Amino acid sequence: MKYLEKIQVLLPLGYLYLILLGLLNESIRYHELGINILHYSSITDILISPISEMFSSPALLIVLLLFVLFFLLIQTILVRNSHTGWGKKMLGANRFHPETSKREMRRAIFPVFVLCVALELLALFVGLGIGGGRKISQKIQHNTYTYNYEVEFTSGKTEKVYLFDLNSSYYFYVTKASKNIHIAPVGTIGNLELIDNPKLEGKSKNKSVRRH
């Protein structure tokens, strides 16, 4: 029961850590673009940023799960082989009493497991922030992006844009007329039409999103 209680206590702390990682990721990515994203983020954006980041790419979620399973597997292997020479060396020869149960060993090395997962997440989110920001920046600088949306503004003007991100309050995009990044409030855009989405081939080629 104490082990479960410890996990229950760590869950809120874990989510808080994820929120901080999400903020770090967004800040680093937009820093590469010369934008302070905190000026354009609401509390809702901040709270859902880590969940949005993880679920935006199935590959990322799979990598995270594989890392957690890997550390759990290592933990299990160490505990099961704690009586062997290499097992004692890995766990620390003088750390545990010979009669220490496997459950107590798991409890003792659990903080190490949590620290490893935390460091892995930190490295992953920082790496994604740097890589994502530089990728977008290079696309804009070298004009290698593809227009992915046709935007209909509330003023009636229609324009094709490269929309690279959005949140609950703003759209972030560039247009053919300028390499500068445009940050448009949600209220200024009435309709978005997705251009040439490969996933919709054979179905409806374009997809519209109406903003009210």
C-alpha cells in the first residue's frame, strides 16, 4: 500500500514536471524563430502543451513508452539477479542486506528509475524544441516550405499560407508576400482550408475548418 501511495503522490508531481517540459519545449522552439511564445499562450495552452506534444506524433508516444518499458525491464532484471556477482555490483554490494526482499529492493531503486525517466524526458523535449524550431526557421529562410492552408480572413481576403503552428488564441504562419512570421489572433480568421492533404486522397481532397 505504501508503494501505491508513493506512486499516487508522484503522479501530480509528474504532470507538473511535464507541464514545465512543455513550456521549455515551446520556449526553445519559438526562441529559434525569435518569438517569446509565453506572450501568446493562455493558461489552457500551457496546461495541455505536454499532452499535445506527446500525442501529436504517434512515433513520439511509442518512443516514450519504449523508454519507460526499458527502464522497468532493467529494474526487474537487476532485482531478479541481485544474488549474482554482477547484480550485486550494479545495485551496490553494501547497499542491501542479504535478507532484503525483492519488493524492498524495488522500492529502494524506484527513485533512480524515476530520475532516469525524468532525464530522458528532459533530453527528448529539449531536443525536439531545438530541432523543431531550427527546421521551421530554415524552411522560412530558404523558402522551402509548402503552402498547406488557404486562409479566408474575416475581412474577406483569401490567401495561401504556410501555417506551422496555432494555439487557442493565435495562428502562426508565413505568406508568399513576406518571409516575416505573421501572428494572427483567432478572431481575424474566418475559415481554413487544408490544401492537398495526402491522407485525404481518394476521399475529399480539401478540408475546411470554419472559425466563428
